[in-house]
Amino acid sequence: MTGDRLPGLQARWGLTDPTLVVETHSSLIYRDGARCLKLLKPAGLEEMSGAALLDWWNGDGAVRLIDRSEDAMLLDWIEGPPLGDRVRATGDGGTFDGLADLILRLQAPREAPVPELTSVERHIGQLFEMRDADLDRPKALARDLLATVPHEVPLHGDLHHENILEGWDGWVVIDPKGLVGDPAFECANLFRNPEGRLDLAIDPARGDRLAETLSTRLGHPKGRILAWAAVLCAASRSWNAVAGRDTTDDRLLLSVFLDLHDRAGGSLTA
């Protein structure tokens, strides 16, 4: 059992009173004062790639990783709520520039060697295995995007409003996938979030404003950002289909983002 490992980690890291806060399909999250213990289940072991990225970021724009084992992480406890809480309650107002600032901070060069991370191509690989005519266009877009990557950078890989906490010292990210690839890929998941506000995600005017802000601030072609948003939607649809989950929202969002991509001119490089 996952919890059976707790006493050993408690002794190793000097935890005094770890209290279970939440359990997910992939992990158990404990709080011990100012520290957080994330104990991974077998379904969550892929998150160790994200732990390597947290180590590389060293607390700059991301939660600080204090230590790790082969299946657990000791992190700073971040008190602040997820950005999604604010956007669900009051809308996007003032957040687009903050999101661009955060991406710039995460992608800033660092002296430490880049750790071994998962490629974006491998991450979305399930999409290419799907036999579904409705996915032919996003599959072609994905191939074109992967063939025209300007340069590769470390990526959070799952950057959205629930993985951004509003801490006392600004926004910090949690739960990175730990990918490497096209810098513009980091924007993709922002368009379909936050959870519980599908009305925002399907609003073409909102999507266009977000893409315009990110393009201007980050220097990526607007069409490229929107193409990645569509491709990630298609990848999500493939993951949900294989898992037997509902794909209704994926289908709707894919249509919205493809249309936005076309309206932006359809170019991936200009």
C-alpha cells in the first residue's frame, strides 16, 4: 500500500506530523507544517520527470522541491489558492499578461544542465495512433508543428489555472509533466481552462484575446499557439477515448480552436 511507505519517509525527512490533505488517483498529498509530502501511487510514477524539472527550476516560478526519492517528493507547502478560483469567480480580468510573465520566467535560461525530460512528440503520441477521420486534420497540424520547432526548451507540459497557485510571493506552478519541446506548446492548455468555465473556453473572442496577448508577449506566431491548442485538444480526446471517458467537451473545443487558428491566418511560422 502507498501509505505503508510513510513511516520510512517520515524518518528520512524528519517529518513531525504529516496530515493527509487529499488523495487522487495518482498520489497522496500530506502537509507537515511548511512542507508538503507528495507520495506517488503506481499511476503517478511518471510525475518523477516533473520532479526533475522542479529541481532544475529551483523554486524560480515553481514550487520548491526540497528532496525526492524514487516515488515521493518533499516540497514547500504553498498556501495560496489556484488561479482557477479567481477566474471562475470573476473572469479572466488582468490574468493574460500574468500568464505570459509566468511562462517567460519558467523558460528563462539557467546555468544548470537541463535534466532528461519527455518529448512533446512522445507525450501526444496516442493521437497519431487513433483511427478517426475527425482527427486527421489535427494529426497533420501536429506533424507540421513538430517539423517546424524553432528550438526546444523545458516545459511544464500541463500549464493551466489549477496548476498555478497564487502564493504570497507571486504565482508559482505545481505538478509539471516535465516535457521538452516547442516553447509555444506551453500555451496550449490555457485555452481550455479553468475547469468549470466551459463558457470561457468556447468563447472565440476570449480565445482570440488570449492568443493575441501570448503571441505579442512571447514572440510566437498567433497561428502556431492556436494550432497547439487544437492539437492538445485532439490529444486529450484520444486519451479520453482510450480510457472510455466522455469526449464531448474535447470535440467542441477542438472545433473552436481550429476555427480560431483558421481565422488567425493558419500560419505556423508567421
